[in-house]
Amino acid sequence: MVSQSNGARTEIVEVARGVYARLHEGLTNAGIIVGDDGVLVIDSLRLPSFARDLRADVRKITDKPIRYVVDTHAHWDHAFGNEEFTDVTIVGHVNCRRELEELGEGWKQGVVARNIAWSEEMKTVRITPPTLTFDQRLELHFGGRRIDLVYLGRAHTSGDIFINLPDDGLLFTGDVAQDAGVPYMVDGYMADWIETDSRILDLPFDRFVSGHGPIGTRPAMEEARDFIAAFVTTAQAAHREGRPVPAGIEAVRVALEGRFGHWRGFAGLSAGVERVYREMTPKT
Ligand SMILES: [Zn+2]
């Protein structure tokens, strides 16, 4: 099912029986899981209007009520549609809730100040944190299907979770890993990210739906893991050698270009290098 939403192509792909990836080109993806008597939605998207479009798409698939929204993490383009799900249990990691409470207002004001397409509507957003949180793992039995919500450590944020459907070999990864795309690293925990990535591959899956970009396969996840490991270790080495940030960025570009130069967002490596440098600078 292909349509247009907010000027960008939206495609809904049935990835397993009753499980859909809603891919929004250049924007943020969502997931839809239809159970026996209700629906679980993965990520509420960036604004109330985006969440309403998502709800309308759910209605095209089923008339069952939405019972759960799962926030993969706190970032505004994934969780600022939460307020449209007042009658629904919103599930997330404890750190996702904390980030929305402590940082959400700052992210909101940042988007307003940037004066971009969504700045006007952003002023109206009521940040709505998860109402059901967990620390390590939450197992849902939903419509005859097991859904494991798993925390594997800090990575893209402090509260990234993975939604694993073991019987379908499916994994929803939020923004920790993309198929051939550089993740947003501004809020990343770069050293921890390497460890977290190494644990993802212990989960039973052969395809993954990312928060951005196309559906990936297990080899693409191995690539995503290798990218973060190479990125972070190269930037750490540059820092240890006393190189300034621009030289660190160049070192990362040179080291990764051959294997990853064709990835989406490869031009934007600077924020991640700055993040690694900040992480390695002793706090005074
Ligand atoms: Zn994110």
C-alpha cells in the first residue's frame, strides 16, 4: 500500500502475518502489529498530525482498537505524536520516560527555533511520556504472538529498546541501526553503542525494520555494527593522538569511506566525532 503523507511517500509493507512496516521516505518509520482484539503501534511519529495520519493508516488495515504504543526511544520524531494516543498504554524504557521529562522540552524548543516545516505545529505539542516502563525486558503475549521488548544498553540514546518477534524472525530497531544509513549520533553513548550493537546479533531475527530507511537483513545489521565499531574506535584513536576535531573527522572519513561511503548520511560524520571527543574528555 503506497500513499503520500506530508509530501513524502508512505509505504506500508506486510512483513509477517498481521505485522506491518510503515516506511516514510526521508522521515520516520513506524510499525503496526494487529492482534486478536487490538493493535500495537511502534512509534507515534513527530507531531500530532503525523500520529493522526498513522492512526488513519491503521484504520485502513483493521478496525480493531489501538491498545499499545511502544516508543523505541524518546527522540521527538519518534515520540512526539504520543499525545494522540490518550486511550492507549504507552510503553517505553525507564530512560525513555526520563529523557522525555528532562530533555523533551528542550528538543521541542529547538525544533521551534529552527523555523522548519514542523515548527509551528511543534509549539502545540504536549510531551507525553510512556505510562508503562521497564528496565531490562518486557514480554507481551499479543494476539497469539510473543513480542519481546528488550533493552541492551545505551546506544543512540540512553533508552533505546528493541522489539523482537522471535517466531517471525523480525526486529524493530528504532534508530540504533539502519540498513546502509549513518545513524543520528548527537545524543549517542558512543563507547556503549559498540557493546549494545554486539548484543543485537544474539537476538533471533533475520530481518529488521529501522526507524529510518528501508527494511534490512541480518547481514545489514552486521554492517551497522561494524560501522559503529570502526567509527568510534577511529575517533577514539584520533582523540588519544591529540588530533583536533577536524582532523578526527577526516580520519574517520578516510577509514570508513571505502566500505561505507555510499551510505545515506555519510557526509554528516562531524556530530558523532564531537560526541566521541566529549565522551573522552574528563569532566572538570
Ligand atoms: Zn532517534
